[in-house]
Amino acid sequence: MINKKIIPTINISSLLDNKFNSQKSFETIKNIEKACVEIGFFQVTGHGISLNKIKKICEVGNKFFKSKKKVKKKLAPKKWNKSNKNIYRGYFPNDVNGKEGLDIGDLRITSNYSKKTKNQYIEYLNLNKCFSKKSIKILSDYFDNIFLLSETLFKSIIKIYKKNPDLSKEVFSRLKTLSTLRFNYYPNQTKPVEISKQDGVALGCETHVDSGIFTVLYQDKKGGLQVQNRKTKKWHDVPFNKKALVVNTGRALEFLSKKKFKATNHRVLWNKKERMSIPFFFEPSYDFKMHNSYLSSKDRTHKGENYEKFLNKSLKKFIEYQR
């Protein structure tokens, strides 16, 4: 059942270019707050990423997944390609959990920076093995744009707490961020990944919550994404809107907000149709100190575990990251 009242659509154009102080932006931020508190899912329009750019990123993804297996495996982590050193970034095959995937970190990360940083998640992925220079430029531009959009959304959360939006720099540093641009490719699945224990529905992706601050998703018109209403526990389709990107809250935002903004259960239905989705997992810097009153406290000398450790615990429940 499609219920647009459950999953609101918010035009965020008033927030672009760091414009957070107008009456219009105030109303937009209140709408974001309401959506995050009540359902943890909403769609954004007026986000500044053109339909042409979305079309191009989809073309790059679809071309990659239609290439031969031996080509895709050039980017596979060590678990599936012994000649590679990468563990976290890269391609994973569909025998893992019914879907193929490609995980790309910040494209500004160089081989030298990765070696110097010596962090398990800051991996250099040599995209030249599978992508043309033109395709890499499209990937890089999209990462830049979706990162800026995600940061704008986080700045709106900071404004809810009546703080300076520039505090986002403490949480997100481009070369340190663990943010991931993911391509999920669902082939013609012959059987579901699991049957929901709650309502017996066949699933193409298991029921879960995300790890980071926000996930910003482009889902194709074939759809299949569902979100669970926290109060009624009923499931609702996330409607496709070609002009919109889907946003949901994650565990990191729930933690930093003392559970004001909870992560929400979602899943993907099994529908036997070939399709692709492109989520962007907006994740803090690996060395950001996770403090559960970060947003509400006036104290800037926070202590807590590094986000890297927080993420490491969260990823253990996902079969594709059991490497």
C-alpha cells in the first residue's frame, strides 16, 4: 500500500548553498525534524542533483553489472579475488545474499593516502581496472554532489539544536569519511533471500536498519523498498518519484541524538525483476568521537569511541561484510 502521508516529500531547495536562516528554510527544517522523529524516512525534491546526472550514474552502474564476471571481479575484495588487497571496498557477487554490489569510498583517496593512513576502511580502489575516465568522472561528480546534499541535511539537524551548521566539519572530513556510494544490483532472483517472520512476505533484501547518519537513495521505478511504521509495525511501500531521492535515518544519528531520531526498519520485496538501486551511506570520519549527547551538549571536548569502532560493530550483522 502506497501511503504518501506516511512517507512525506520535502522540497529542500531553500536549504541549498547553506541558506539556513530564512523563514522558508525554518519551515523546511521543521518538516525534516517531523519526518525523522515520526517515521525516519522521507523523500527530498529540489535537492540540486539534475535528472541528467542521475540518469548518467545509473548508466554507469548498469554497464558495470552487465559486464563479464571476470571484469567485475577485478574490483572484488580479497575474499573473492585473492590477488587484491582491498577488504572493505569493491565488488561483491550475488551468491552472497542474492544481490550484486559495488562499494565505492571517497574518490579523492589516493593509493599513497590510503597507505599513509593505515585505516581498515580507508582503501584505495583502482577504478581504472573496470571504468573509463569518463565514467570515473561521473562517479566522482555524483559522490561530490550527494556528499554535499547529505551534509546539508545534517546541517539542518544541527540547526534543530540551535547550533552553527559549520559544526558538521567536526563530524565529516572528506578524506577521513567512511561514507560509501553503493550500487545494489538485483538480478532475476530465483528465490527470496528470506521470508519475513513477521508477515510471511518474500524478501529480496533482509529487514534491517542502516549504520550511518543518513542514507540517501535513488531507487528505480521498479521499486520494492518498504519502510515499517514504528507505531503500527505495518509495512508501507516507498513510492517512486523520478525527481526525488529517498532519505532515511541511521544508527549513528540515533546515537548522537540520544534516540530522538531513531533508525527505522526497512526491507526490499522479492519481485523477480532485474533492478538497481543506488544508496549513499553518509558516514562520519573514522576518528570522530561518538558521544551520545554530541548534538545537545554545549561541551566541545567530547569523549567516546571512534566512529570506526561503532561502524565495525554495526556491520557484523550484514552477511556481505563478513570478510
